[in-house]
Amino acid sequence: MAFLISLLLILTSTLTNAFTIRQWIVSNNATAVGGSILFNGSKGAVTSSVLVTPTAAQVAKVLRSGGAGFALRLAVEQLLGAVDWVMDPANNQIKYKEQVCISNCAPGVYYYPWNGTLYKTPDYPANQICKGAISFAGYAGVIRIDMGVPLATCYYNASEKGATFFMPIDRVVAERVIEEQEKTLPLETVAQKVIENAQNNNLDAQFAVLAAANNILSEAEKDAAKAKPIEDELERNKDDDICYKEWAEEVADCDVWKGQGSSDDPNRYFRACKERAANRLRICQRTGVPPLEPPPWSRIDIM
């Protein structure tokens, strides 16, 4: 097992001592497996392991308590960008403020000035400009105006010259009206992002998942109903743990995929390989036998 240290993140929990799940002693030496935590257990001379996979609600409980601050900040920034926010633990949410456009939001919105007033359409300014130009020239009144920007075509009765004027119509870009609004983000949404980051082997996120897994085991020590599925898995996996052995071999094989992805994400396939191994381990731990589907990650997955 010592060779796994070079392949995996070994998380040694300082949050609690070993857990007692019925007759099993579950060590607080834990190994991160993506968004899950693998614990070793013993019952006398018998050894086993159990894979604990916290839900978003369980990780949110850790975030709400103030633990895993680095994982929380990263997840919020990924979801919202660089905004100011505060925790609202009483309502299980994040509160933040956002600049929201409430008027003139679409591009290409203009106003048309005339005599100190801004109009939403060019009709009235164009009419006044045409009337003024034709009157100044001493011609008869306007017959009609074809609206156009930046030129309006003014048709009139002409006795001496042409029947049209082309008059420029001024316009100004409408100023967008921005309002700061308070918004909220459910803490479980943030927790789900933390779990995704843990699956991508982010250390801070895995610490948050570890804290949630420790809480699960701590509650199981005091609650027989919560202890039962953990005890059952320890019993299934005791001694010759084929699931754990296959997982270790598959993770070791993932090393060949390091740096094989595209230039913008060279370890994409490496992470996908490890996540496939973790998924197969979860299925095996649940069923007691290595699954046929999905198969271990291979070159077929990138073809």
C-alpha cells in the first residue's frame, strides 16, 4: 500500500480521533478518491475499507459552519466571478450584490435631441428640422418626411428648385441605467461546486469533503440507522478487498495519461481516468464485485 502515497492525496484528519461504528474501528487516516473519502477499518485482526461520499447538503453544512474557507471562496468565485459577498448561514445561502441594467439595456439604443429635449424616436425632431429648413429656404410646406438616420428626406412643394432636402438628424447613445441589486445563491449550489472541484483533485475542496465525511461517521457513531450502511459496507469489503485492489491498480495505470490532453488542459484525460476509477470503486463497494460497465479508462474513450 505504501506505493499509493506517490499516486494519491493522503489526507490525515486532525479533526477527530478514530470512529467506532458498531464493532468496527474506522481510522481517521483517509484517502481522497475524487469527491469521496476512503477510510480503512478494522475489527480485531480483520481489516476492511469504506468509501464515504458526502452529498451537497452535507458539504454545505461544513461550509455553513465556517470550515473549509478556501474551498468556499474558490467555488463562489467560479460561480459568480469577482463580486463582494457574505455568508448568510441562517438562511443557508450566500448574499451578494450585482450591477443590473434596468433601462436602455439593449445595444444600439438612441435618443434624438431637439431644442433641449431627448426623444425616443426621430419623428418629431425630423419633422421640426424639415419644417425649419424648408421655411428658411422660402419654399412651400412639407408634404412628407422619409425617416432615416443619420439623414431624413424632406419632400416639399417646389416652384423653383428640387423637391427634396436631405437633412441630418442628430442622435445620442442612450445611457444605460444601472441599479445595484441584492441577490442570493443557495449554499448547496456552492457545495456542489466544491464537490466538483474535489473530483478534479483540488486539495482545499477535498478537505471540505473530508470534513463532511468525518461528520457522517461521527453521526453514525450515535445513530444505529446511519451506522448500518457503513457497517454493511465494511463487512462486504473485509479482508480480501478486491474492489480496493482493482481501484489501486487502475489509478496507477492512469499515470500514462499525464500531459496527454490538449494544450489548454493537458491533464484532462488523467483526471478523467482517475474519476472513472473512483466511479468503478463506488460501484464495486456497493455491489461487492468489480463492475463490467463502465470499463477502466482506455484509449477508446478519446476516439
